[in-house]
Amino acid sequence: MQVSQDQPTYFEAPLQLLLFVDGRPQSRQQVQRIRAYLKELQAEYNFEVQIIDVGQQPYLAEHFKLVATPALIKIHPEPKQVLAGSNIIAQLKNWWPRWQTAVDAYLKLQEDLQERLDDNGRVSPPKSTINSVAVSAELIKLSDEIFHLKQEKERLQEQLQFKDRVIAMLAHDLRNPLTAAAIAIETLQANYNIEAGGFQRLKPAMAAHLLKQARTQAKIIDRLIADLLQVGRGNDKELPIIPQKIELGQLCLEVLEELRDRYTAKSQTLETDIPSDLPCVYADPERIRQVLVNLLDNAIKYTPYSGKITVAGLHRTTQKVQFSVGDTGPGIPIESRDLIFENHFRLQRDQSTDGYGIGLCLCQRIVRSHYGQIWVDSSPNGGAWFHFTLPVYPF
């Protein structure tokens, strides 16, 4: 009896068997009994059997769709037959006479085919069944490897696309602090008298305010650059957040102060409705600052001269705080209210205006990373209302 743990070899005997085994100690005695019984049978009948360890050749087990071992498989002559379970020897005793009859019929058929050929005819020996099995198993193995490679390719593509989106979003967010810092520095420079060694038309309090503004914006720029570097190095597919207890109303007032020059330049009216007892939220202050800056920046951009911008807070439930930013601009068409949160989506009317269509997508990612929601609807006085929710800080 042929015993091999290597790749299957060519069989020549008309009866060909495969015995699948594993390395489990509890099946060792059963395998030994099966092998001993097969050796007894081989002493009386010519057949070949190969021992296959599923741990070393798992793809052959997959080829035959085996769910348990040990298993004895007759692969030639066809049809294929699988004996498995704890009573393989008993099954083999039952099927052995039928297998011998099948072999005799196969050999008789081969003889009949030989007689029908003329003297110059040739009969090619049948192809090795076990060789075709090995080829099929190798194809399964290659197919499996290709599948894993495709999965890895998709994962890498998703990472690259995420990096591209986040880098674009962060680069987009760099514009606001750069503009604010530049305005503060230019104002200070324009009012500084070198000869007198001081500011001509700026009061000390205003000069101190502008210096603080420039310093604050420089810190924001530094943090955004750090985020860009982190995204470039990392393999994450989500925005990193560090949640903590924050006063959302106070954070909003700080952002409004940073954007004061923007909305006062357009003579826009600012109306705030932030309850003094609004509970703290559990969120990343820098990420939520990005949301507020984007929403307020859009409100200022689309609200006409002398228009009104509204900011409101609401303790919506015991677990959620809702924050809203409204404007008196052209509003968002109903059919586009879901699409505007998609990456790079822009309304047709905005194609000629400055922007990249990524700010709202960034807002949605940040809010969702906090297990919140963000949406838009119409303002009663015209324009758009953007709302988002954040979790209440647990007491």
C-alpha cells in the first residue's frame, strides 16, 4: 500500500482510493485501524491508496468538500464515493464487493474498446485521476489567493481614497485660519509706526486682541498640519477623535468671535439663542470646532449683505444636544438635501463660486464619528437651517 504525505502521485491501478487524516490524537487509533484493514484487503486485491494529511494539503480537502476526517474516498472508477464517520471499516466491508464489481466492469469496457480498434489503432492510457484532482486543488488554492489579493487591493484602495478625502478636507479647513491670521497680522502691520515704536490708530486693547487672534489661528493651523501628517502616515479609515467634556455654547461663541470680521464686513446680523443651562457634550473640541467653522463659514458666504445668521442650541433629549445654524440665503433644494453631504458635491448654482464641495462631507464624518446626526431643512424666513446632534456628557 502506497503511503505518502507529499503531493499526490500518478495511480496506475484501476481502483484508486484517498484516505484523508488529521493530526488529532482522538482520531489516531481509528486511522490506524483503517490503514491496517486496507493493508489486509491489498494482500488479496490490487488497488492503490494514498494517505493525505488535511493539515498539509487543505485544498484537497476543500476540493472534495470534506467536513470531517478521517474520510475514505473512491475516486476511480467513477462515480466518486465518500465514506466518513466513526464506522468507516463497516461501510467499507459493505461497499467493497460493489467496488470490485465496478472495477471488473471498467476493465471489461477497456478490453471491448481495444478489440474494436483496427490493428493500427492505439488506445491512450487513461489520465491519472489523482493528477487531475491535484490540478483542481491547485486551482482552488490559486483562486483563493487571488480572492485574498483582491480583498487586499480593495482595502488599500479604500485607505488611499480615505486619505485623499481627509487631506483635501483638512487642506480646505486651512484656508479659514490662514485668512484670519493674515488679516490680523496685516492690520497690525498697517498700523505700526516704526519710528514711534508703537501703533498709531490702534488702541492697546485692540492690538492685544489682534495678537491673540493671530496666535490662536496659528495654533489651529499647527493642529491641522499635524492632522495632515497623521493621516499621511497612518492606515486608519476613520477620523481620529479624542472626546472630552466641552461647553458647546462657549465653543460656538469663540468661533463666532474668530469670524467676526467676516460677517461684519457684509453688515450681517447675528442672532444667538443658546440656553445658559445647555448641558455639556461629550465630543472632540477640535473636530466640533471644524464643524462650526464650516457651517458658519457657509452661512456667511451665502447670506446676502444685511442678511441674518442665526445660531441656536437645544437640549433635545436627556442624551442629545441639538445645535443649529440658519441663514437667509438661497436655501437648499429639497432634492439636493441628502446629496450635499457627499464628497465634492456642489449645487449647480455654486459652480462658479469659491469652494471644493468637501466641507459638509467633513462635517458629516465628524458628527457621525460622535454617533450624532446632521441634516438640513428650510428656514421659515427663507434660507437654510443646518442641524446636528451630539451626545450629552454623562454626569
